[in-house]
Amino acid sequence: MSESVVPTKKRKLHHDSTLLEMCKSSRPDWSAVAARAISHPQEAEEQQGSSTPLAVACRKGAPAECIKHILQAAPSLVRRLFQSRGTPLHEAVVCGGIMTSDVLELLLQADEQLDGKSSCLMQDVDGCTPLHLLIKRRFPWHVHNEADDECWFHMLQLLVARAPEAVEIPDRGEYEEPPLVMALKANTYVGGDLDGIMFQRVERRIRETVACMLKHRPEAARKVLSGARGSYAALHSAVFHGRCSDTIRLLLDAERQGRATSNAALLANAQGELPLHFAAMRGEPPNSTALLARSAPEAILARDVLGLTPLHWFWIRFASTSMALENDRGEATVEARRIASTPGDNYVDFSLLERGDFYANLNMIRNLDPPIGFLQMRHIPNELGTDGYASELAKRSAQVLSNTRQRYIDEQEQRTVVWTRREAVTSLFWAKVVSLLKAAAEEMDLGGGEFRLVNAALSCRSCPPAVAELICSLFPEELSMIDANTGKLPLHYAAARSWHSWDWPRTNAEAGQTEPTSSQILRGESIAVLQTAILASPPQAARVADNQGRLALHHAIDTFVKACSSSGRAYMVDAHRPLVVSMLHVLQQLVSYYPESLERRDGKTKLYPFLQATAAATEFRNPSSPNDVEVPFPDEMPLSIVYVLLRENPALISREQS
């Protein structure tokens, strides 16, 4: 190109081109653009397709001075919405250049002077507001550039303060995500496998972003959203994406500020999963687990569509990790600080490990026992459905925890302790179990006396038999402790533990039906817990009557008859009879420990055990089964109990007649 051509083109651009053409040039002279906006203000209204001078200037990262003059010429352009690209505010947020907060301030000031719907609330074709785009497009750049911290948060505060309601506006995607949810999953926009320092930085920035949003719009924490898996709230997203306990606490605190009619921690998706289920399936840290459990103790007893509670999922995830450790033998080590004892917290003191800093602790736990991704979080190892595996794992885990506890006692002067990965993973699991059972005790009738872990485990309907076995192994002394308020031993609580419908098989193996692993885990677990209690308790426990004058035998009779009368399962002889046989065997075990129990009247009904069974059948049987389902052994079970007990002591008939 000759030298004479260049000046001609420049002159044409500056003197003959319109304001829009100058903005759209490959290398705009923003000073000249500003001058043109001053001299030809009418050109600011020009539009070509989805472009106006203001939109293009924001898109290309024009300086604040240039934006100011275009806005002065046509302030209404700040709300000119093009579905494909949004408003100039959208353009400014996603511009390719380095946008300063000055530009954002100018746009928002102009927007504030106009009547009607704010540009902060306007949505592009994907349903994104400027706040959506700030999180989705600018957050990754922000976390990689520490110098951008002040600018980033100023822009965030400007957008949120101008239109707080934007925090909870859903986009038009599959999960209808508002900016708050996008902030909670912002780590996914950063991408890659975050190392320790970057992980801590991202987690801090997410927490600060969420805190800003909830400060201006706390009600966003309780907003119910609709996604591909049903209803959910921001709390679900926080747990699903592995946010730290501090961020989860922000959501719980914000929800409590308003008069919510529902609790997000108890909101189930289409698969019946609560936030606590997510925490369990992913294997989230103990702090997050305890926080969720305390916020909604009812969630501990909630079952998903597979019949599994959060405590089941914690056990499943722990088993999966333990299997993986068997390959590397769990010999990797980590050094952690000893934590000072907490009065009344002797159940977990020995198992706690920390680095001394919240985010350092979080990163350590993440490396020792990393959360499971969403593709694997619902996986259940087939081994858990086989006989013996769960019990064997419970025994091994009890030994690991027992050794850890003894080391805690022997090395009281040590400020730091070296843990193997197996010890660390088992201890982390143990801390979660204790926190859940402590919270669950608030929802169970345990007499209101001193909390005992064994009592909670044996009475809690969500506690798997293997976990109950583990707890009984670690605290055998509690099996002989009588509750001062109720007079009950752990054996009484186990005998009174009510059955759930999942105790009864849903499939019939004899008919060629395949039983899923989840159902195998749940089948007969209530009676398995009672059997665990009988084997672990001293024989004299069967002789102890509670404050109501009831032996464990009396509680067991009521429990078994009620279970058979209201199972809600269609009757399948081959599938259900083994459980009934097990019930009768348990009654025989209890009688063998205390033969005179057959002559002890029930303190509640004043009847001998063999007559108590028939009275219980009358009390518990529904007039008609739900949905006309034929329940297993509604009449045969009491008769079977009568037969078994009278066979042990036939003289009872003549005694009752006399």
C-alpha cells in the first residue's frame, strides 16, 4: 500500500465514517470515537443488526471516557436488548479486554436514571443476566490474577447492589441456575485439576462471592428451583459441588433470616435425595456433614428412592474408599496436629486431625479422602451385598480406630501425630458417623437422658448393622449401662427399633428376580441390628426390665408383630419367610438367656409374652392393607410366636387358666 493511501483512509475513517463504523473498525481510535460522539450525538442511536455504538464500544473494551460520551449522547441505549448478545451491560461484562469497574459504574449510573426494568435484570437468549456472565466468564480470569481482586469485587458489589433480585433469577438452561448457584459451582468454570494453593484460592473467592450475594439477597438461599432432577435449592448445589462448611453455613444462616415455610436441607429432588445425601454420596468432610446434620436432624432418617439414608451412603462411600486402599495398603502417611480434648466429646477426640488452618485442613482432607465426582457418587460396590463383607470391614475398622484411640492416650504429650492414610480415612468416616448419630438422637425417643452412642446406633432406623457392630466393638462398656431416665439397656433400644418397609425384600430370587445391591444392603437390617446387640450384650441384659416393666423380649414381640402387620410389601413366601424364621430364632435366643422371662408379664399389657403376641396383632394390624397389598404373615406371625413360647414352657397355659 502506498503512503498516500494511508492518510486518505484515516481521513475517511475519522471524517466520513459514522460513530458506529468507527467503533466497529478493527483498531478503533477511542479518542476519535469520543470526539465523534460529542460532535455528532445523533449517530449514537444508529443500529445495525445487534450493534449500536454503545454495545460495540462495551464489547471491545472501550475506556470509561469514551463510554461516558456515548452515554451522554444516547443514555437509553444502556437498555437496548438484543437477544443474541444482551444489553451493553452484558457486552461490558464479557468484553475481550480488561474491563475496569469505572465502565460498569457509568453504565449502572445511566441505567439508574431510567424508568422501568433495569438492564441488570434483562436476560439474553440463554437467560443470562449480566451477573450470570460475571460469574461464568470473568470468575476464571479473576482467580488466576490476584491483582484483579479489588476490581472484581467492586464489580460484583455494583451489580448485586443495583439489582439484588438478579441473584435469584434462573437462566434458561437445563437446571435453571441463578447467579447464586453459578457462584457455588464457579470452580467448574476455572477448569483443570486445582492444586493446593489454587484450590484454597478458588474456595475463598467462592465464599466471598456468595457472602456478597446473600448480604443483599438472603432470601435467595431458600428459593426453590426446578432442574432436570426435580426441585432443588442453592444448598443442594453447594454440597453437590463440594463447597466448604463456611460457605454452607452462609446459606443456612441466610435461610434462617427469613420466615421460610420450608427447609432447604429437607427439600428432596426427584430421586428423593436431600443435601445430606449428596454430602454422604460424595464423601464430604466432617465439618460440612455435622453442619447439615445439625441444621435438619430429620434428614438423617430420610430415604431416597433406593431406600438409602445418608448414613447408609456414608458407609457405602467409606467401603468404596477402603477397597481402593486395599490396593495401596493404605500406607501413605500424613502429619497432623493433635487437637485438644473437648469435654463431653470423648467419642471423637482421638480421631480428629488438623493442620491448624481452615483451608489447609480442607485441602489435607481433600487429598487424603477426595470427594467422589458426580459420575461415581451413586455407585454401590457389589461386595456390600454379599454375606460377611460388611461385618468384616466393620471389624477391621474397629481395630484401626481402637489403635488410634490407644495412641491418643499413650502419646498425650505429642503435638503432632503421623497418620497412615487408612487411619485418616477411617477416622474421618468415624467423625461423620458420630455427628450424624448425635444429631439423630434429637429426633428419636431416647428418654432425654445422657447421650450414649451405642443407644443411638441401636435405635436409629438409619444406622446400618455394620456401623452398629463397629460402635458396639469400640464402646462395649455402654452395653451394660442403664439409662437413668428410661431404665433401658441398649438391648431394649435394639429390640424396640421399628422396622421399615425396606427390611422386606422386593424381589423373589426363587422366581428368578434379581435383587439390586441397594436392596441387599437393606434387607433384614433391623433384625441384624438386634442380633448384633444380643451377641454383644452380656447375657444378663435379657433379665433387665426397663422403667415400664418391659424386658427386651416384650419389646421384640411388639416390634416383630408390628413389622409383619404393616410392612407394605406384597406377600412372597420364599422371600419373606426367612426373615420371619429369624424373628422366631431371636425370640428363642432371648428366652434362652432368661428362661423365666416366659413367666414375666409385660409391664404395658400385663400379659404373659405368649398372650402379648395376640394382643399386639390386634393393636397393630391395619383394618385394610394399603393399596390392597397382602402383607406377610399378618395372622400367622402371632400364632407362630405363641407356639414357640409355649413350646419352651407349656405349663404357662394351665397357669393362665388358673
